[in-house]
Amino acid sequence: MSSEGNAPTFAVIGGVKAFLPKGYETRLIETSFGNVNAHFSRAAGRNIVIVHRHVGGVEHVPPHRINYRAIVMAIKQLGVERIISLNSVGTMKNHPIGSIVLAEDFLDHTKSRVSTFYNDRTVHVDMTEPYCPQIRQVIKDVLKKKNLVFSEGVYVCTEGPRFETRTEIRMMSQFGDIVGMTGVPEVVLAREQGLCYASVCIVTNNACGLGEKKITTSEVLDVLEDKNKLLFDIVVETIGQLPEDRSCNCRHSTIDACL
Ligand SMILES: [Zn+2]
């Protein structure tokens, strides 16, 4: 892999109110799953592409209707091998609001989403380590260097768009740490394409029934407004510190996986 030329080598998938640096160029990327608006820029001396997952035909695409396959395929078509995803989450384990949790595994509680590129043949992609260990290690180093509060945890993805019930949170908190609506199937689709994928989650609220009052979208947006520039800075620093060569096994997850 080389950062020479104009081709991007990193992708950032941003969530609600995601940040865009100055001086980007937007191009429409056509895929067989739909078109994606991609913003091209430079970060830490490398070419990057940024996709905002909630931006589409309607003003704000709800999480269960995001075209995850088009987004991941557009990134793949650009020749990018590494994705850093930004996700907002509720905490089920009392993480401080505004703190960062790196996803280390996931639980899939989605219901109606197309979760695979392999509809015509049987491919059992390996999910032993869904989030790229090499990228995660560099992100952890960056967070430590910046003295930021962070932890690692299991991401539970719900279908949405409603928030969860108290009983659902009670059940999910037995196995998971944070809950969100956009992490799956994105991570699965990236792995099916042999891409490295890491998720930096920002805690915007307590999960339903764990806070003192009901969750409002304005409290979520306030935290994101406040933290999105910081998140982007973390991403840029991570991109700058990552070695060019992939030392992980992410690209091999479909080897010996086909029936
Ligand atoms: Zn990897």
C-alpha cells in the first residue's frame, strides 16, 4: 500500500453532525448498491475519503435505512483498505458522558437490514476479531497521549429508530457495554470485503432506563456538537501514526469461508 498519488488510503465514516475539514472535494461514487457522496481531503499527509452515513436522499437517513452496502462498496471501489468509523452510543456501564469507547466486539440486535454482500453464495465470514487490532492499538496510543478518558467495550446494535425498553437494556447490559444503531452491519460488510475497520464511539447519553429521565435527541446532539472536532482530530492523528503496511489478518477473513 502506498500513499503516493491521489487515491485515498483511509476512509472515515462519520455519524450525526460529523465533522468535515476545510478544503474537501465532493464526488458521487456509483456502486451497484446505490450512489454515495464521498468527500476527498488530506489528513496527516495522506489522502482520505470521508462519508457521512446519515446523508442521503432525505435530510437525515434514519439508522435502519442507511445504505450500508453502498457505503462500504464505494470505499472498496476507491481502493481504500482501512476504515475508521465514528458512532454515537448510549452507555449501559456508566461511562462518563462525552467519553470514548472503542468497540472490541459486537452483539447484533438488528432485524430488517441486509447484512451481507453474499446473497448468491454461502460465505461464513470470520468474526473472531471484527474490529482491526492494528488500528485499535494506534487509536489507544493516541488517546493515551492526549490524556483522554476512554475504555473498550462490546457494542450492541439495535434496529431503532426507537430507543430501547428498560427490559431490553437490562438484558443487553449482561453482555454489552454500549448501545447504538449504526455499527452493524457496517463492520460485517467491511470484513466481507477484507477491509480493516475500527469504531470510535462517543458516549452521548445513558441507555434507556439507566438515566434519571427519558433520553432526548437534543442532549445527544449537544454532546456531538461539542465532541465532533475532537473525534476528527483523533482520527487524523491515528491516520498519521498508522504504519503503511497492514500487520493484521483482516484481509484474510473470507479465506476458507466459502461452501
Ligand atoms: Zn486490520
